[in-house]
Amino acid sequence: MSIHEECGVFGVMAGQPEDVAGIVYSGLYALQHRGQESCGIVVNDDGVFVSHKDTGLVGEIFSSSILHSFPKGTMAVGHTRYGTTGGTNRNNCQPIEVNHQKGHMALAHNGNLSNAAELRSALEMNGAIFHTTSDTETIAYIVTQERLNAPSIEEALSRAMNRLDGAYSLVLMSPQKLICARDPHGFRPLCYGQAQDGTWIIASESCALHAVGASMIRDVEPGEILIFSKSGVQSRREHCGKEQPRHCIFEYIYFARPDSVLDGISVHIARIHAGECLAKSHPVEADIVIGVPDSGLDAALGFSRASGIPYGIGLIKNKYIGRTFIAPDHRLDQVKIKLSAIGDVVRKKRVVLIDDSIVRGTTSGRIVELLREAGAKEIHMRISSPPFLHPCYYGTDIDSREHLIACRHTVDEIAGIIGADTLGYLPVEELCALVGKNVYCHACFTGKYPTAIPADTRKDRFERRLSE
């Protein structure tokens, strides 16, 4: 089992009508790692919204003919999704579009609301009818409610933020404005930049800015609302400073692309530091250090540098296998299809194997077995995060405690289960060394949640309720 994160969001505002759909397409391609279940684009053609959304990968959904069917426009928003709440179906595809008494709105959201169930129940009791099972529709309803009495869309969003708890980095498009906002804790990343022709770009990660030729200006601050319009860029900060920043530490360990910079911290450097900390806290005599592609590679390089053990490429990932892969025979080992060991690198060697996490242990065991079959003499597994002991309610698909192997077994027992000679996790107290400051959320490791724990903690809480 792999860890997944909810979404990637992207927005464009150009000075004159152009192929904004093509820009969003390139941006979503750069954010594909953040969500591989569905994607969508909404283009603003002089106040008329034109959209296309479906389940699948960006390159599968947006063929050349579909991209050319979009009109030129001055604004567009896009979304790529992995759902931690709500099923994988076309209804849950984003951006969500709303037609209301004061106009149109398209909304793309990354994160999970910790009070979504309560908000949704209250809305339904007042007659709201939901068409999706995602938190995003709840946000759209609340913003729309506030817009009916607010003088502007940005004021409506600000009022809505008073009612939202948990994680949300979002991009919102009205007929005249492009708006982005980040929750007061800043759980999920969000940044913006500008291309040479003046086009404004909003993205979940800086790597998507670079993919479309834009230079990063800065991260959106926790609690900040940015409004892009013909008159320029306006920042509203009434929600800034309401809460202590709590950026998700697992963005640096696993989610984000290594070439991204989140809140001023290089993801690549953070992972190097994780490997260095592992080498110091769990030293071992070995012949070679290898990483599990892709997020384990940088940490493996850091372990090698700190320990003096040579770094090597011992595992190769099949880059053409996505999450949509379906094995033709259930008896086939999907790990072997997605990964292969290089026998000449690991044969008769004492191997240090670096990975980002262990959830249930099944995948880790198969990777260890893969190296054993390739002739590795010893396998010492090192994990660049602490053990998962608690579920996440802020957009990370970390399951309930009964499914987390570290909740049921000691470190030595886990080593035996996965077949490793030794096992070592990154110590919790070393998390600060990754980013150099104590502004992160570590609830999945420590159980110290920055917000109230949701009353309904089921991952598919809306779907189950609809079927009951």
C-alpha cells in the first residue's frame, strides 16, 4: 500500500485572451504526482465557463482535439485529484462549477476539512442537495451562501473561511476574478508566480510554475487570500496569524516533487537531510546504499554522504506504469512489474535500502524479497519518516490505526515481517532538522492534532452515509 495525497490545483490569469487551457494542461502535467484518479479544466471565455473533466490521467483525458475545443480565454483553473474522501467517479471530478444568483464560480481544492461532516449535515438540513461525496462541494456551498449577502466574491470567501476548519489550499474563479486562498495553518502548499508576458500563475507547487515558464514570486501565506483582476493583485490578510503555521511535513518526505520549493524549503535538500539523520541515528556496516524510487532516492544520497557508504542505483522503476495499471492475472506480483532489481549492483552485497514510509508492510516486504532474489546478502531498511501511528484528517490518505503496522508491532517485529535484517525509522525529534524550523504538522506520527478531531473519522464518510 502506498500513501497518497489529495490534489493539485492550478490557475491562470492572462492579460488578453489566449490558449489558457494549454497552459493549465502543462501545469497539471507537472502536478500529476499529486493526483492520478481524475482531472479537469475550466476556461473563462469572457464570463462563459467551458469545461472538461473525467477520471484518468492528464494525458489520457486531454487529447489534442479536446484541448483545441477550448476557446481562448483570460482565465482558467485546473485540478488533478486523488480522493481521500469520496469515490473515484466522474461526479467527484474537479474543478466544481456553480451557477448562483450572483453569477458563476469554479472551485479547485486541495486538502480535507476536519469539520466537513458537520457543515454538510447543516447544509442538508436546510435543503442543500449534494451531487458529490467530496469536501470541495461543501466549500462551494458555503462560499455561495456567503456570496448572496457579501459585496464581492473575495469577501464571501473570507466569510466562508470563518466556518471552515482543517486543510484547504484552493483556487476560485469568478467571471472577473481569479482568487486563491490557504487555510490559516497552511497545511497544504500553494504558491504563485508570473510569466514574462505578465500572465499570473497559481499552483500547488513551484515545479508547476517552472513547467509553464513562470518565475515564482512567493508562497501564499497561511490564511492569506489573493485576488487577481484587471486592476492587479490584492492581498487580504485578515485570517493570517490566527493559527500557528502547521505545514504538512510529509510533503517534504514524500508528496512533493524534489525540484519544488515549499515555503522557502527545497524538497530535495529536506530529503537529503532526512537521509543524513538516518545515517547518524541508525548506523550500519554495509557495502552500498540504494533508494526506492522515487522519493527514497534523495534520502539514500543523504545517507550515503553522511555514512561514507557508496550510493548506487539498485532498483529501477517502470516509468510507464501508473496507478491505473491493472494486472491481467491477480497472481502476478505488481511490485515486480513496477520495480526491478539490478542484480550486478546488489548481488552478494550488504545493502542499505531507503524508503519514505511503511504503512501496512506488504509493499516493503515485496521489495525486500525482490532484492533477496537478486542476490543481496544483507538488507538493512531505513525509513526517512517516523512510524505512522495515527490517521490524518488533513488530506493525506493515512488509514485508521488498525491498518497501520507500527500500531501493532515493534520495530524488530516489523523487520521480521518484511524480511529485513535490521530496520530503522527517522526519530520524531529529528523532523525539525528536515526543514530547519518547527512549523510543521506531525500528527500522523505523534497524534498531536492542530485542530479538533472530526466527529466522523471514516475516510468515505459521505459515501457510507448515502448508502445507509
